[in-house]
Amino acid sequence: MRLGYINIFVSNLSRSVQFYTEVLGFELGAFEPEFGYAPLKGGPVPLALAEDLSGQFVGIHTGVGMIVDDLEAAYQALSAKGVVFDMVPTRQPWGGDLALFQDPDGNVFYLDDGGHHA
């Protein structure tokens, strides 16, 4: 068994595509708005946005980590673009630094430099 993909549930697909591409810098794959699905490119594990009109799966702590080369620089750049952070870059007990940010639906993600993860 291996990890194949991660879906992030959103309430407004076009708004979320704009956020994930223009603000976070992911590249849009074969966009399928008629199916409420938008695959993104930008890492070793495929990520996609899936529209959830019921709202049942929107606005959660995803447990998904986004890796950047420079955490402080990424935090400053994303903050300047209006990204909401639940936690600014903070030293963790395990020795690394970590931040938490939200997408427009309130889905929460980790942001770190990946230095302490396998």
C-alpha cells in the first residue's frame, strides 16, 4: 500500500483554485469544474480540491503539511497576501519550527521547512 493522493474539501471550487494557485503557488492540473474537482501539481503527493456543497467536510484541521525552503520568508509572504495564520512560526518541542495557516474555507494546514521530517 502507498499514499496515492490527498483531497481537500472546499465550499467554492473557483475561489479555492484561485487561492491555491495564486496565493500558495500550486499549478492547476486538468480542471474538471463540472465534477467539482481540481487536481493540483506541486509536490510528490498529488493534491486536489473537491467541492463539498454539503459543507460536511469543510473547515477542518487537515493534518496536511506544506513544506517550504524558508519558513519565516513564507510566513511573511503569505501574511502579506492576507493568509490567516492560527499559529505563527513557533519552535516545537521536537526542535523544529512550525506554523499553522488556513485556506478560505478554514481548512488548517501545517507550514514548515521540512527539516525534521522523513
